[in-house]
Amino acid sequence: MGDGRVMDELAATVTGFATTLRAAGVGADHERAQNLLKALGHLDVTSQADFYWAGRLTLCATPDDLPRYDRCFEAYFGGRRVTAGPASTTTVTRHTATGDGEQDDEGAAAPATASRTELLRHRDVARLTESERAEVHRMLSMLKNGRARRRSRRFEASHRGEMDQRRTIREALRKGEVARLLRRAHTTRPRRVVLFVDVSGSMAAYSETLLRYAHALVRSEPRATRVYSVGTRLTSITAELRHRDPGTALNEVSRTIPDWSGGTRLGEELREYLSRHSARGAIVVIASDGWERGDPELLGTQLARLSRQAYRVIWVNPHKGYEDYQPLTGGMRAALPYLDDLVAGHSLAAYAELSERLAHA
């Protein structure tokens, strides 16, 4: 392999790893990634220990980043474990089965493994093996699920903002004079997200991954996230997703949802939701392929109501990840006029992009 190709592959590795770290909350910005590339130019890039310590020293911005860095390193580079200690004595071990079923304890080149992991981030979860899907689900749990914030009605003391007349007068009465004008500003709170997950038969290949993403959203903002399964019935599953362990949460969800792998009557279910709840000011996310068994006209009517209440309406369709996708189903055609975004939902990279949209809506 030529030097130019090696450097291109190394740059792709560093970029992908830095993206994963940022999704997990590590301050691995572009400048830090460039510093890592410069450092690796003076090191043995096939040495796991060199890569680990160079990345730890350049990509981490605060002490809080260190445990996140270690978790991401282990997940991204295929389960390698780094033994803590001086860089000169650090060892990195990888246990993988060889073709003969034996264990190989030698560290492989980081760029090759990282490139495979980067490919895994973009692959359709419906086409993954069980072990690959488990790896994607582990990485999914580490996504940084920030949330756009909105102004609340409450106020807090501030150096800027409008004058706080009540506090200013109270202080003047206490001191006998107006010594200064006190100010106040509105506090902020996370914008609410309402997520509808289609669990019908046509979405069976994606339902588990979507529910694991929903679990990550609920865990990040429990008070500002509501999740419902949609199929032939509308079922609230927020409480079940509040379990810390994703496996336990999904087991609870599976016992709660009565209509797995049925059809989809999203129009009727949105009507039921809007008759009981309000989506005012919320970001509404609908994860479905749009195969509506109910009346598409009813779906369009309810989405029109929903769009008037919600801050944004985002539709996540797994098939949107393919270049030749066309929204031709009756449900999608009815929904399109009332959507703010139509995004993909087929891969880890697509979920990372969705998290960015929720963080900056």
C-alpha cells in the first residue's frame, strides 16, 4: 500500500473516531483531530498504544473526557482493551477468533479496523449480522443527545436583560438608596421531543434500533421526552424506557406493546394523541416507512393539526437513506406538505445526524 493511500486511510480513521467522540460528548474538534494527525506522523501508526496515547493527549479537552475517550476507543477499535500505565509500557490486546477458531492476541493495524468500524456506522442496520447490530447498539447508547433549548416563563438574575423592578426596589428600601439597577432574564429549558415509533411489520427490521435510540433520548432528557409506539394502537412507552439498562427497557417495552408487526393506522393514532395531549412547542419525530393502512387523507388532516402546534415536525424514514428513494406511498405523499424535515433512519450515522438536528433545532 502506498504512503499516500495509508495517509488517506489514517485521515479517515481519525476523522471517524473524532466524530464518534464528539457524539459522546468529548471535545474532539477539528483542530484537535489535526493535532492527532500531526502527532501520528512522528509515531508508529500500526501501534495501538501509540494511537491510544496520542489520541488521549490531543483529543481530550477536560478530565471528564477521559472515561468517555476510553469507552469510545474500546468500542470504535473493535473491543481492544488498553492497560493503563506509561506510554512505553502500555499494551493493547485484542482477542479475535482466527479462521481455525484459535485466538489471535496480536494487535492489528488501527487504520484497517477503524475503517471497518466507520463503514459499519453507515451500513443499513437491516443488513447487519447479530454481532454487528450489537456493536451498533453499543455505539448508539454513547451518542450525545443534546437538546435545543427554549425560553421559559421563569426569570433568573442576570447582568443583562430587562430591569428587575421588584428586586431593585427591595434593595433600595434596604439600603436607603438606589445603588444599582438589577436585571433579570428568562431561564431556558430543553425543548420537548415527542417521538412516535412505527412497530408495524414493514418496520420490523428497524424497530429495535429505533427503540434503542428512543431509550437514549429518554435517558438524556427524561422530563422533556415522550415516546409512543404506533401500529394499530397508540401506546405510551416512556415509563418503560426510563430504565437505565437498555436491555431491561426493551424487555419492558416488548411486554407493553400489544400490536407488534401489525399494520399502521397512523392517522387514527395521531387523532387519538391530539384529542388527549398537546404538542405545542415540541419537536415531533415520526419514525415510519409511510405504509399507511388507514385513510391517507385522515393522516394528512391530522398532520396539518400537528404542524400548527409543534415547533418542528421531523419524519424519519429508513428508506430515505438510499439515493433512489422516492416518497411514493400514500402515507408519505399525504405527510410531505406538513413536514419540516424528511431524514434517513437506517444507520448509526443517520441517528447521529438526527441527534444533531434535535440539538440545534
